[in-house]
Amino acid sequence: METGWLTHPVGCNPGEPLVVSCPGRRSDNLSDAGMVLHDTRRAGIMDGIVLKEPAMTVPSLSDLQSKKCVPCEGGVPKLTPAEAEALCRTVSGWAVVHNGERIRKEWVVKNFLAGMAFFEKVAEVAEAEGHHPDLHLVGYRNVAIEIWTHAIGGLSENDFILAAKIDELPIKLKSATTVAGVDPSTIA
């Protein structure tokens, strides 16, 4: 939760305007800062003011696919477990793993070369996005990808943007089953 402080004493009249200072924000205007002010002084309760971030709006799959990963050098808060789970429901077949710090998806590909070809496509997307996943190929056809934001040691929206873009890539699967809504007969 983002914190700030009041320039008026907490005991000021509820009708008086309040000015909030939000460290690290470009503006002290609450709407510009993306903050919500909760005044708990109503109904005779005089315990003060609480600042809270607004609830996260979960983007759709197409929203994630159209976004670009933004560079992250740390200083960005990790997604909460609830936020990570909500975003994970947007990308089919991905699971939150490692105590909520990563997302992972697994496939069984047609053969070793199919796995390597898929990884080449993933590498191109990862380079274009500037966000690089861990790639695993085990037993010559078991493919897995784990994504997290290394700089913060956990999940950010970038991880789900990359997952959504990876899901758009063609992959030759072992069987003729549909994975993540992709008809294998249409996969190159």
C-alpha cells in the first residue's frame, strides 16, 4: 500500500480540503497519483485518514497481447498473490508457482526439433520485449517456460504480457489435442 501524509492536522474539520503528499509521485493530486483517499472521520470516528491504492483492473488477454513490456530496474512492487492469480486466469494454461513469485506453463511437443523451434520463436519475442524467461527442455519433448521479473524477485504485469505473447506463437505438439485454444492442425 502506498503511503502519504497530510499537511492539515488529522483533527481538522471533515469539510476542510486536505492536501496529501505522496513521496515518489509526480503530483500530489490524488487522481494524478492514482490514489484513493479514505476519510475515516465520519460518524464520529476521529481516527484519521488512510491512503490506499485503487483496486487493480485486470486486463483482457487481447489487452495483454497488445501491450509492451516496460523496463524494470526494481523499485516496483511485486504483484500481490490476489493480483497474480487474477492475471493468471487471463492467460490459459499458466500457473503461479514458487510461492507466488513466478508463472509457469508446460507443453509436450512433437519432438526435440519442435521444442527448439518453439524456443527460437520465444527468444525472438523475449528480445523484442526486453523480458527474458527461463526455458526448459527435458526428456527431448517436455517443454516448460517460467517467467518472473528478476529485478523485483517476483511477478509484475510484464510477466503476463510476455506469457500472452508466447501463447500466440505456433508450436508443434505431440498429440492432436487442443492446447490453450490452438488447433494443432493449424500449427506450422
